[in-house]
Amino acid sequence: MPIIIEQLSHTYLPGSQLAYPALGDVSLTVQDGEFLGIIGHTGSGKSTLIQHLNGLLLPTVGSVLVDGLDTREKKLRKQIRSLVGMVFQYPEYQLFEETVERDVAFGPKNMGLSEEEVAPRVEEALRLVGLNPSEFSEKSPFELSGGEKRRAALAGILAMRPKYLVLDEPMAGLDPLGRREILALIESLRLDYGTGIVMVSHSMDDVAMFADRIAVLDKGSLFMVGSPEDVFSHSAELLDMGLNLPQATQLVRALRERGIEIQKDYFRMEELALDLIGRWNHDR
Amino acid sequence: MTANISLGQYLPGDSVVHRLDPRTKIFLMAIYIAIVFVVKSLLVFLLPVLLLVAIFLFARVPASYFFSALKPMKWLLVFMFVINLFATQGSTVWFEWKFIHITQEAVEQAVYITLRLVLLVAGTSILTLTTSPIALTDGLEKLMSPLRKLRFPAHELAMMMTIALRFIPTLMEETDRIQKAQMARGADFESGNIFQRAKSMIPVLVPLFVSAFRRADELAMAMESRCYHGGEGRTRMRELRFHARDLISSLLLTSILIGIILLEKLPL
Amino acid sequence: MTPNALIEIVNVGFQYIGAEKVALKNISLSIQKGEVVAIVGHNGSGKSTLCKMLNALLLPAEGYVTVEGMDTCDEKNLLEIRRRVGMVFQNPDNQLVTTIVEEDVGFGPENLGIKPSEIRTRVNEALQEVEMTEYAEKASHALSGGQKQRVAIAGLLAMQPEVLVLDEATAMLDPRGREEVLSTVRKLNRERGMTVVMITQFMEEALGADRVFVLSEGRLVMEGTPREVFNERTLLEESRLDAPAFVKLRDELIAAGLPVSHEAMTCDTLADELVRALQAQTENN
């Protein structure tokens, strides 16, 4: 069953002078096991939207159903939060326990699992993120390196075995290799565990590379949702919203401006490379 | 959403009251408080009431701020009124029922006390409404600076206040963020008895402290990089200078105080 | 020793107390007046440590660092060095000291004991330079990340520095904020000849530099123009780094036989090259 967002609006501080409408009339479905990218300029309502997916924020108007469970029902909230794992920006800032093991166990314990059930989950989660349990379990989370902290925090979410994983800029602040490692981890969660992924990112290249569908938010409304191909064929509108384009799409635009006809709206470098090499060989 | 917090109650403006030197305003506040306490008879009470109205008008602060300043105090006001009404002894009994006596003296006393509180709260709120926290900090630093000879850390205290004002909204946002991150991991801050709730705050407080220390460290580095080396040899962009209006308002309020003292001495 | 060097780093080594590995080992490099230098490296490569050596926030355990000939280890040079070397840090929230934007910009000059009227002029000019004049009286914490970093830059400009050092100053910004900061810095370099040292993880940012230094595991492993450095693909990957996407595409095209110049490293230059190559070929046919 999917996450169904229906005609969702959210206003902060409703009824006060500071009332601020952050989202208006957004309808969107997150399918089982899909990779949904969310893009939008800062202030477009992305983080407001994702906080609705596990009931951290509640709709002012409309509804959010997670596998049929309404986030407005208080008694369902715990269940919803274990279905939808949420990784905020810089998740390493939420680490608090004395050991990595205990920190990763925090989520599963809150779900009411017994010690015997928690232990294998912790070990599995640490392995998934590439932290060897025998080496890291007993370490303090505060003595890890930046990249290790990030992965330990991720393990804390994965140990809850969420069916959906929502990530807000999960690669922010990492070096190129660190970014690739996190992306590979997310991709393997989807392929090996069928986890549905919702990823907010400013990196159009990452979104273009991995997302099945992309939702574009602009000033609190859903501008469009579609395949990367659909979305990046609207490059002029995206630029108007202050968004970037994938680098392949940028080059396609630059070539078109210079009079070279390229039919397809490429968004992946490899495909564009093949096209260009094909042209060269063909012309010869 | 927290944009207003850092400015406290400050209501930016360009009125005479806004433009007074913060040191003057702190001095005027002291005189005003003295006036409110010196007044004893009902008729003379009109003077500070009129004075307050005049200050609100001069400061161009809408009357709604008068009420919002009193709002958090409303139960205290009611409480003080009731206590004084029933507890004050007197000879002229106005009302009597079983063990309850209400005397003329009690009614007067209750009105005075409540009115005094209202005047104090509304009057002091004018100070924070018309003076930015920065100006207030500067004013306090200057007023306290003679104490530096006694090794009183006037500059350091003012700098601490400045930094606190700057970081309160940042840390509030951070608290909210961490709280949400832990709620997403199933943390529950709402149920259980007070001890359980206090314990449930650990996952928020530990990261908050860690982050506050990290911020402090980075800020210290940024300040050092910008040549901060304590108050020694430091100048200020905004110089505090007394103007004619500072002198006039101080003289005016002081004469009102003296006038009221004399009025109260006169047999009316 | 290089003549006219603004900053001279000679055989510098450093190790944090209690750390197992050395943070920096035998680093030598010099930065000339008016140039834009990028220092790139993976997380933990020592680039931030090196950066903090430039204004005496850290002092070298071995070797020495000089700024306009002044040794950073000499305490009496401290304020002079820090005035000359303006430093923008990574977290926009942790370097603004006061609530109001213009007060913050005035913080540095106040510390230098400059007279009030002069501070006022400098603050106004600095805010204008970073295009933040209209925010002068706003609360600094409510600004966007890019705006905060621009205010931080204004705070340094008001101290009239010789060099701006950006210690991963764009790492926490969104693309628009990053562009705001970069274009501000580029403008300062172009129009005022400001020397710029950028420490960054974004290889694209290093493309605009005159020279690039690559740090890995505390060592200086490469130095050269962007073109030279980004041509060493294997060395880059060994240093946990990655060439910019257009450089990788260019290499792929060259490998497939397209006559594209190695100078092409950005979207526009690569597009120009491709147009030239493809059109030349059609004409030949």
C-alpha cells in the first residue's frame, strides 16, 4: 500500500498575525518501493511536505494516509513513524547515547521491541551502512569521523526497518566519495529490501540519476510530478523557479543555443555522451 | 517564524522616545518607578496615569500593546486585588456577610496596589518596546563602565548579552529540529509522569548541548579571526550621545517626581 | 621563497593533541597577491587545519607561516595578521556575533579601535559591496544562508583585508546561496584585485581558480592550474576526489576520437568545442 497525500495544505501559526501558508493543495502518492525525488527552491515547502509523511506535522486541510493509516489519528502515530523512517539534514546532530550500539537501538526500543529483537536489528543496520559492528558498537558516537557519524545516524533509522525512507539532503557536506557511498547505500536499500525512497535534494544530477519520478515544488504548490524525462524537458520553467538543471541537460541547452539540434532532453551524462559520439561517427 | 524573538518586544520606530539615549531611558524608568511608588492619594494617582498615556502617545505605541503587556500579568493582578480587598483591616465597613468584611480602606488599598502594578508593568514595557536589545545592552554597558575600576566585567557581561540575544532564536530552531528528529525515531515527549518526561528529554538535551558547545567553539574562532581581544581599545560604531531631548525629558520627569512628593506632603 | 608572496607556508607540519594521525605533513606553498587559489581535499584531508594556519588560529608545530613577511608564531603580529587575512567559515549561523546586520559588519572595525564615523562609512561601503544594503537593519538570523555568508564577507571587508579565505564557506548552502557567495567573491577579485583562497569539496568551484592545490591525508599531493590538476584523474580518485562532470565527459569524447580541446572544462567551453568539431566535420563532408 502507498502513502497517499490528498489535497494537503499546511499553514504555520494559523489564525495569528504571523500565519504563514507553506503548502497549498498538494496531492501526491508515494508508491511502494519507488524512488521519488523532491526538488524545489529553498522555501518552496519541501521540508513542510516531508514532515507530513510521518505525522510530525499535521495537515491544516486535506489528509495523509500511510498504508491506509491516517496521520491525524494520535494512536496510529507510533506505527506510522516506524513505517516511515525520516532522515533529516545533518542527522549526525541527533546522536546522543554513550555508544553507537545504544544510539542505533533507540528507535527499535521506542517501538516496544524486546532486547532479543533489537540486537540483531542493530547489527544488521550497522552492517548496512558499512560500520563493522565489532569495531564500532562500543565506540562513543562522538568520537567518530564526520562521515561515520552520518552513517551511524542513518543506521539508527534503518534499525527500525522502515518500509519507506524519507531523506532530506542526505549527502550535504560530504566529499565526493562520501556522497557516492551514501547514494549506493540508498540504492541498495531499494533493490535488496524494496524500501520506498523519498529524497529531497538540491543536486539535480543525483535526482536525475536515481529517481523513478520527481515532484517539483514551487512556492508551496506542486508544479508537476513525472519521470525525470518529463520534468527536465521543462528546463525553462525550472530555471525560472531558481532551480538548477542536471549537467547533461545544461549541455543540451548550451548546444541547442549554438544551433545543434538535439531531439532528446537528456538528463544523464552517459546517454548524452553516447548521442554525441554517435553523431560524430555517423557524420564520418 | 522566530524572526521576532531576537528583537524581543522591540517595536522599531522613530519617535522622540525611540530616539532618547538608552541611558536616559534607564534613568527615566527609575524616576518613573519612584513616582509610581511615591503616589499615595487617589487624586494624585491621576498624574502618573496621565504621564503613562502621554508616554504612549509620544512613543506612538498603539494602545493594544498596553493590553498585551498586561496580559501575562492578569492573574497576578486579580490575585493582588482580591487579597488586598479581603485582608486589609479598616474601620469604615461597606459590606459584611458572615466572616467577610469589606471596608473602604480595603477597597482603596486594593485599587492602589493594582493600579500601581498596572502602571509599573505598562511603563517598563515602554522601555523594551522603544529600545532595541542592542541599544539597551550598550546603555547598560556604559552605565556599568565606572564599575570596571572595581574589576566589574561590564564589557564581558554586555558581550554575553549580545551573543545570547543573537543565539536564542538559533538554538530554539535547533531544539525544534532535534526534537522532531527524535520523534521520528519514536521518542515520546508527551506521555508519562514528570520524571519520565524529564528523562525523555535526554535525547534532545544531549545533542543540543553538544551543538551549543560546537557553536560556541566556532563562534569564538570567528570572533578571534575578526580581531576580537576583549573590551580593551575597542570602539563602537554607534556612539551614545546625550542630546537636548535627553536633558529636557530628565528634568521634566524629575520635576514631576519632586512635584508629586510636595503634593503628597500638602494637606489636601 | 617567492618574491611578492602574500602568504608563505614553509614545511608546515601539525598534529592535534591526542590524535593518532598527523593532520599536516611537510606542506609548502605560497599565495601571491591578487590570485585565486583553491585548496581541495577529502573530508579529513587537513585542508581546514591548513586554513586555520593562515590567520594564526592554529600555529604550525613544524615549519612556519608568514603573512606579508610576518611570522604567525609571533604574538605581536597577531592582530595585524588577522586584519589582513579575512576568514569566512562553513556554518553561516556560527560566525555572526550580533543580532542586527550592520552591527555585525561593524564588529571587526570596532575591535580594531577605529573611530565611529569611519566605521559607519566602512560598514555602508561593505554592505554595498555585497549587495546587502537593504538588510542593514534586519535581524541577521532570519536571513538565508547565502545572505548570512555575504554579511560575513562584508564584516571582513570592513576590516580592509588583503586576502579572503573561504573555509568551505559554501558547503552548507543551497545552489542559489552558493552562487551568491561565489559571484560576490569573484567580483571582489576582479574589481578590487582581492586575493582569494577557497577551501572546497566542490570540484566545480575550483575550476575558476588560478591555481589548485590538492591535499590528501595531510599531504600536498598535487598543485597546478585547474586544467593540469583535473587531467590527473587517477591521482584525483586516489585522493577520494572526482573530476568535474564536464571534464569526465570531455575525456570520454576525446577517447572516442572527437577533436575536443583539453581546455574545455565547463558547460560553455565544452559546448563551443563540440560545435566547432561537429560543424568542421559537416563542412568536410
